[in-house]
Amino acid sequence: MDESKINVNTIIKSWEISSQENFDTMIDMYNSKRYNWALFLGHLCLEKLLKAYYVKVHQNHSPYSHSLLHLAKLTNMELTDEQKTDFATITTFNINARYDDYKQSFFVKCTKEFSDKWVEIIKKHRLWMLELIKS
């Protein structure tokens, strides 16, 4: 595929739409007290926005990675220490390919209080990244 002919705006919009769907589902899962799935979807929401930003910055397809920190570094995004810590923690919410014992320990960790905190942090980072993409 000729990388110089990609439609950057279409790809960014696609990542944004998919991220919005994940965000909406995160809220639904949170409201139904499925906190582990809410946080998993929160991770996906941010991952897709980072990929949209990567496409904006590099005018090329984003790499295959689930690591929020790695994706942010590839865009030369300036992160505070707090953002770096948040991104590292949120990346651990990506439980899709984890073993059952890890999934179970994550499920136990996802109390209402833990999830309240992290859903708010995800919302904050989401709004910040949407602004970066639009600027």
C-alpha cells in the first residue's frame, strides 16, 4: 500500500468515532456496575485517540500497540509525570488477552471507589486528547 496516499482526515475521524463508541460503552458498563469492563473500554477509548493523534502528527498509519505510554512517546507528546503514571496504569486495564487469574485479580481490584477514580481520570485525559487532535 502506498502510504503517501492515505486519507489522514478519514483515518483520524475513524479512530475518533470508534473511541467515542468505546467511551459511550464505558459509561454504560460503569452505570451497570461492570467496572472491570468499563475500565477496559476506557483504555481502548484513550488508545484510539492516541492513534488518531499519531496519524495527525506523522501523516501515516498508527503502529500496532496497546501501550498508551509507547503511543504517546511516538508522537513526541509532552506528558507530565502524573500523565505518564496514569497512562501506565490505564494500560494495565487492557485485559483482552490476559490469563484468567489476571482477569480475576483485576475484577476484584475494580471496586466502585477504584473505578470512580479511574473513570474520572480517563474522562480528563480523553478531553485533553480530543483538544490535541483538533488543534
